[in-house]
Amino acid sequence: MSVFSRLKTPTLALIMVTVWSPGLLAEQSDPSVCPTSDGSWSERALERSLSTQLGLPTVPHPVDNPPTAEKITLGRKLFFDRRMSINGTMSCAMCHVPEQGFANWELQTSVGVEGRSVKRNAPTIINTGFLDVLFHDGRDMSLETQFIMPLISRNEMANPSVGRVVAYLQGQPEYQPLFDAAFGAPPSLDRMGKALGAYQRTLTTGGSAFDRWYYGGDKTALSDSQTRGFELFQVKADCASCHVISDQSALFTDQEFHNTGYGWQREQIRQNPSPTTRVQVAPNVFHEIDRAVVASVSAPPQADLGRYEVTEDPDDRWMFRTPALRNVAMTPPYMHDGALPDLRSVIEFYNQGGPDHVFKDPRIRPLDLKGQEIDDLEAFLQALTSPGLDCLAAEARINAPDNF
Amino acid sequence: MKRRQFGALATAALVMGGPLRALADETCQSPYMPKITGHEEYVYIWTLGVEGMGDGQDKMVTVDLRPGSETRGQVINSLSIGGRNEAHHAGFSADRRYLWAGGLDTNRIFIFDVHSDPANPVLHKTIDTFVKDADGPVGPHTFFALPGRMMITALSNDDDHGGRTALVEYTDEGDFVETHWMPTAENMRGAEAVDGAVADGFGYDVRALIRKNVMLTSSFTGWSNYMMDFGQMLGDSEAMKRFGSTIVQWDLHTRQPKKVFNVPGAPLEIRFPWGPNANYAFSTTALTSQLWLIHEDDAGEWQAKAVADIGDPTKIPLPVDISLAADDQTLWINTFLDGMTRLFDVSDPHHPKQIYEKKIASQVNMVSQSWDGNRIYFTSSLLANWDKKGADDQQYLKAFTWNGSELVPDFELDFYELQLGRAHLMRFGSSELYSA
């Protein structure tokens, strides 16, 4: 069975035109023309992770974890293996869904083992190989170690220990040759991390319309509206002071932590919820439901103090890492808790200057963007989508997920 | 079918020894199954384990219903099966010797032997490989008996835990046969979309009308939604976009999807009547709180239309289980959020009318009635993370007698007080089935 005949999830391009379309149709590639020549998929992925794509820096591979096709093959299998959770229901890919920009369009915040609530939105893992700090709160610094916490977090994959996972892998005949090929050694925790890190560093894609325009010299790559949006991004809206664009490449993040007032605002709403909740019951049908009804079936919502939960420094309350904006049109919903459904909502939040909050970053201020300017800024964000996303998703689906 | 027609049919069936020879069985079962003769003797309750309560495991609980028994109305057996699997629905095999019960979370299927000792079911076999067998469907839900086969609806998939899913067929022995993916807008699999329906590929229930070669499936939501905290989901605008809006008509024998109907708001249970000329089925939509009729028109084409509101739809009472009387005249409809049961007169299926209502508890989910309609049983749990919190999280089996005008309490069991867990699906058992 081919990859595309099995897929329950339609490709990115298909999803965007269905009734549940999360955003505007963006530039996408045709999966049927994804590269297929010259060796295996993992060799092509290896070549990609060692090359420099237009608009991106070179992938920074750790000195002690040089990539190989064998590590990438193993890392992909681990990433999609649902047996890595305590009850065989969760893998990395259940929250970082390839066809959904390696994020999740269908939930504001993630759901883990036994349906347990995660308080944050699943970020895309595309281009995370370039980041120095990981997670919304920067709690880890390396792809080689970040996987451990999701493995054992009770509300994610819920394993009682990492040792249990390693022991499981050691007992699986299918994994023995893969670890042997990648490391010449049996499964271990650090080897799992190296394989997962090597695989995730292949999930890189540049070459967006913006890249072709800004770095490639193609003056026709952006529309007039997108060009105006770029100017707004740089100057009037000052987005670029945090979502940085450098001379040679752009990750669209300073990799720093900022208090935009959004986290504080969400905490105020958590403490003082509205008396009703607007609930969609069918396409274009909504009802306002009393808070008491919703509360009767709700676990208490969790507070989120952002970076403070890592540092315990009061000054870090409600600070979150600046997200990279590449492919941002392909990763709704937005913000650390996914409460903003589309790019327009995000722009409007910043245009209004965020809530009046004493610890807020002074750069968050009313922007006075007018209607056409908002359109232009949104158009520019659409220009950050790489044409290779569908091919990354297709490559990721080279084999079916592992199940018991 | 009118009551007198049903009476004549039942009498004729008794004489002929046909499928309606029984007079006291739960309705709404697969028509391929034998019926219980006499009074239902046991009710098997597929019960969700609760962390920190008792052994914390899912279990099949057996309650004695035998008239005159010293243990009538009591739990006489509880069989824990290991883990919390999101125990949900269950269905007998066509020979009614085995009860298949599914876990919506872990995808495990537990096959209980209920014929060797109907008072004490034992675990006969566990299928741990449902997702791998079927190549992707997640969340085994309805178990609908076909001759020698078990047709299972799934609710989700292992790609993204969304709602796209399939029907999966096993032999009675528990061997995988085939996966039938639901039609989607991108791949209609030969089906036709009716009245602007957008084939969502979602699944929930399956029922069949054999003499018309019609099988119907309904559509709920994927794992991410049915597993998550209910209140969190109601506030998640993305999650709330992802509920089914379709009922699909299939060719029962070829498993070919024929039509996709537009039924917005998550149509759940499907019930065909028993009458020989009753060419229709009922379903209810959970979110839009409507009773729907899927019926054959004068031209022989099947259609779908809403025929009644259930409670006040703007308050989202959340219709859940339904139970159609064996004479096809009345339909019990439970609504989870207000804890109500409502009885509808459906003698004219195109114009149902509510004729009775009663609050059962703070929450109510399943309803099962005896074949004669005199005994009505209710249980409480919808889904582990959708059930109410705190004091409103009442978990029970409640038995009532229906005297024609009101529900009269018979007995009730508090499943939390008994340290059992969350009471969900009920199926009736009887030793009389296996005595020949």
C-alpha cells in the first residue's frame, strides 16, 4: 500500500480546502513530485540536514552526534512508535502531526495518555534543529535530551520510567539491527536521544517566497502586498525586533523570552471566566452555554507562568520563548495555549498593544495598523511558507506508525 | 407498525419458532441474534476503572436480575481485565455465546464467554492488535453481530487521532478479515453525497436492516476529543469544529458505501425498528439535540430529515443513548448533561412527540429496556473525562418499572460506593439461551 492510499489525514494542500480549513491556502508542493531518486529516503534526509537551504543557516549538528542515514532511520521509527507510551496510544507524532505542519491544528492544547490535559499548544518541530532553547518555556536545550520529559510526563506519554522504555526497546528484535546499524550498540537512553535528534534535524525547510525574494534576488517572488507587509514587519509593527531577520538567513526568532502581556491576560481570564462559553455545535451553528454547565464537566484549568516554571525567578512570570515564524501559516492555532485561531487574530492582538500589564515588554504597544496594513502584514506571513512541507510529511509517512 | 400488528407478528413468530419467539429481551440488538426467552436474568455492565478506586481497572460487572433470587439487584460478579482502556460499548456475537467489549483508548477488545456460566462471565480472548490488524483505525466502538462475523466501528486513527476512521470486520473467532474505510470528500469510495453533505470519514454506530440490504453508520469525533476533558473541549474552538455531520448508507452485503447524508451535530446511536414494513431508522445528534429519521421514500430512495428537537437544543442537553421499544411505538432518549430521560411517541415516525420525562440523576448515559418494555435500566458514565466532576459525578445502575405512565423505582446500585468505577454499557444475559 502506498503512503498516500493509507493516509487518513489528507495532505496539507488537501486539508486547507476542506470545510474545517484552518487558514488561507498557502503555497504547497505536489507530493507526487517529491524527490525519489538516488538512494533511500534517509540518505536524502541526511543530505538535506547537511546542506544549506535558501534562507536558513547550516544545521548545527552536535560534535558528539554527527548525523548518519542509519540514525535518521532509527529516529523516524522511534518518533512514530506509539508503543513508546505506557499504553501504546501516544507517540511524538500524535501531537506533532506531519500533515498538520508537524504541529496540531485540531486542538488548542494537547491531550496525552488517558486524555490528560497538557496546558500548551504543540509547537511545530520543523526547523527546531536550529534552536538553542526548546519548548515554549525553554526548559531544555538539546534535541538529544528534550524527549525524556514527554516520555515520562504523566500527561504526555506517561511511562513510569525511562528505564522501562529502554528495556522495552532492548527486548524488541526489530530494534536490534537498527541500533546496531546506527551505533553498533544496543538500545540505550542516550542513543535514543541521538537518533531522535538526528531525525529531527532533517525536518528543515527554507526556500519560501520570502527567501527567494530576500536572499535569492527574485524580485517577483513577493506580491506588492507582501512587500508592504515586509516593511511593516521591519519598521512600523517592529515584529522583527524579536522575530529576527539576519543578512544571511532568518529564523524569525531571537530565541529569547518575552512578556507580551498575553500570558498574564490569559491568567486573568482563567481566574475570572466569562459567565457563558460560546460553543460550536455544527458548522456555522453556535450556542452560548452557562459557565456552570461547562464547569460541571471541567477539571480545574491550570495556571501557566511560562518561563518562571523553569527558573522560579519572579521576573520571568508569563514570559515565553519567541516562536520562529517560518511556516507560521501552516501551524494554527496560535500562541502558547493555542487560543488565537488565525494569523489575523494574532496581528490584532499585537496591533492593540496587548493588555495593560506592568511587566509587559515595552515594545508591545498599540501599533496603529490600519485595515490594508493588517492585510499586508498577514500576506507577508503567508510568504514564509516553504514549498517542501508536503514532501517532508510524505517522507515522514514512509512507513506506518508502530502499534502493539 | 401499530401495536396490534406487532402482537400478531409476535404471535406468528412464536408459532413458527422464528426470531421473535422471545418476549423478554433487550431491544435494539442485532437481528441476527437469538432472543432471551423469559425474564432477563443478568445484566452485564462494562465498567470503567477509576484511578485510586478499588483496583482501578476496567471490569465486566454482572448484576443479578432474576425474579425471586436472593441476590436480585446485587453485584454477583466483577471481572477485572487489566488497565484502564476507556471501556465503552459491547455486543454479543451472532450466536450470543460471546460478548465483545472494546476499549476506546487502548484499542483492546475483550471477548467474554457468557454461555459457559452466564452468571459468571470469563475472559475468553483478548485482541491486542486491532490497530495493527486493521492498518490504522483507532477506538473500537460498536460491535454489531453478523453471521459468523463481528462488524466493528472505529472512531479515530493512528495518524492524527482525528475522526477519520473505518469499519473493521473480524470473524467470530477473533481473526481480522477486512477494513472498510469511511468515505471522505477526497475519496468517496463510490458513494454519493446528498443535500450538500461533506463526507467527513467519521464513525460511531452501525446498524442494519437485513431485508432491505441497508447498513447505516453515524459519525462522532476522534480520540483527541473523546478522550479529553469535556469542559476543556467545550472551550476549545478548534476541537469543537471536529465532530461528525454525516450518516452513511451502505450496501450491507457488499460493504459498499452508497449515500452520505448531511446530519449535522454528531449523530450517534442508530436504531432500526422491528416491524416487517418499517423501512426507517432513528438517530439523535449529540450536539444539535435533534431526533433524525433516515427513511425510505415512496420512490425507494433513502433520505434523512430531522423530525423533532430533544429538550432545548440551545442548552445542549446532549442526547446520548436511545432505546426503541420492541413494538416500535416509543423511544427512550437520554440526555447526559441534564440527567433526563424522555419518552417519545414514535408511532408516526415522521412526527414524534415527547410524552414523558424524568430526571434520573445528575448525569445519565445508557438506557436498556426489556423486550416487553416493562423494565427500564439506566447507567451513568459517558466517557471518563466527559463525566461530571465532584458531587455530580454519580455512577450507578438504576432499575425502574414502566407502568405505562411513569417510571417507578425498583432498585439501584452506587458504583462508586461499591468501589467499581464508572458504569457504562449494559447487555442482558440469561442461562435459558444455553440450556438446550
